[in-house]
Amino acid sequence: MNDLEKHVNRLFKGYVESAQIRELKDEILSNLEAKVTDLTNDGIAYHQAVKLATQNIDSIQMLIGDHKDIFTNQYKTEMLQYGLLYVIISWIVTIPMSIVGMGKLLSTFLLISLFIIGILFLLFSSMKDEAYINKVSRFNLKSAFLYKKIVWNIWILFIVVCSISTIGMQFGSDIWFGRSTDINGPYQFMILVISLVLPVVSIIIPLLFSKAVKLIQKYEVGG
């Protein structure tokens, strides 16, 4: 694999393979190869030509059409499947954390969510009518990418704020009044660790947004 192919593969990383993606990928690679050929014919060294040809192409989102026609109910069924999987994993993770009040509350919430999503998944997956399966709706792919980015940024900010708040509540008064920080025993240490880890469980939300973008491409009509 040459340098241009590696660059193009990096551009398309995270995109589900489809007819449009393959066509766009081949077109970009072909244009880059032609540009590199022209530059090397002008006496520029190959690696410098590759750098010049690729320096203005660092994203393909502007090249992908805004709207996609996708098989709506197939998309929703797989989204529910992933939602079910993520919630099961999160619920299992929170079971040992139920010794903390917030951990018990979150574990209960996830268990209830598990039943609701499970029932919805069974209902959606049991529908075998051809008209239902092949129902088509239009999604805005660029908006989906934007929402994914926003949600990930909000989640990172949320984790930072929660971590600072937890550490501040645990150690802030000791530091402020000049006392030595002290964690009395393994139980108190475990409580602190659980308080820091619990917010991380919310990662299922940005993960679902990321999965939604990939599934839009996967279930594109004609993809």
C-alpha cells in the first residue's frame, strides 16, 4: 500500500463501506495520483509531491451528500440491539457499585431501561412484513456527524466536571484548611473510586451516537 492509499484510507476511517463510499474513495485516490504524477513530472520529489497533493484534503465530510435514504426499521432494529448490548454491559458494571447510593440508583435505572429496550427490540425484530422491513426514510448524514461530535465533547466535559467535583468534595476542605488528606481504610477508598467511575458509565450515550452514524451508512438504500 503506497502513501496515497494510506492517506485515503485514513480519510475514510470510520465510514461503513457502501457503493457511494467506494466510488468516492476511488475518485479521490485517482485525482491524487494524477496530481502527484503532474508534480513529479515537473521535477518535484515523490514524497514532497505526495505532501503537496494531500495537504488540502484532511476531511471528506463536505464531499458526502447531506441526505441519505435508509431502510428505517432495519436501522432502528439494529440500533435497539446495540442499545440493549450497551445497557446490559453497563448494568453488569454497576452491580458491584450498588453499595453507593448513586450506584444503586443507576443500577436500578439501567435494569428498567434493559427491560424497556429489550421489549422494543423483540417487537421490532418480530416484524417480518416486507413493506415494514423495506420502509425508507431520509436522514441527514452531516447533521448526524455534527451531533456525534457535540455529544462526545459534552460527555468529555461532563466527566471532567464530575471528576473535579468528586475530588474537590473529598480533598478540598483538607487542602483548604491545611490538614493532611486521609482515606481511612479500603472501604472509603472503594467509595471514592466508585464515585469517580460511575459517571463513566454514561459513555454508552456517545457510543450510541457513533453507532448511529455508522448504521445510517450501512442501511443506505443502494449502499
